Amino acid sequence: MEMERPGPFSVADVKPYAVPGSLDELQGPDHGVVALPKDVAWSGRQEFDLDDDYDRAAMYKILLEEGQEADQRRFLNWRILRREWRGLFPARQVRALWEDRFPELRSA
């Protein structure tokens, strides 16, 4: 009997991602330089300037993909997230989780 091999997968397919219970919980800063903890920004730089479009998008992607709920509540700002959702490019699984939890992001 030949065993069937599973299809290819990535870590993103099986990784548990954090999503807060409410967007209102996201009360992070809306400007200035932010230093993320090493356990969140483990793969490189840790400081991001929220007044710089590239830095802000990079920080939000890291927090969406690597942050725990406490990190997301501390560093994400719901106004920025809603305003810039379309321009953020988290892993597709992350986007789907957040849009399922917060349908208003789909129309943002």
C-alpha cells in the first residue's frame, strides 16, 4: 500500500497567530520612534519611526505576524491600522484571521 504524501506547507500555514478581541484594545502610539522587544522583532532591527511610512508599515507587519496580544495592544494603534490596512502586507493567513475577526478592515 502506497502512503500518500501531504502537500507542501510553510510555517505560516501552521503557526498560531495572535488577534486581539477588539480593535479598540489597540491603543499604541501614533507617532515617534518605537522600540519593539527582541522577542517580537527577533530577525533584525527593533526601532521604527511611526512618522515614516516604510517604518510604520514594517513595524505593523512584524506585530501582526510575530506579536502576542499584549504586544499588539501596546504597540498597534487602531486608527492607524484601519487607515492603512490595505497597504499592509502580512502573511495571507494573518490577513484572513484579522479580516474574519474584524470585517470592517475588509472595507477600510
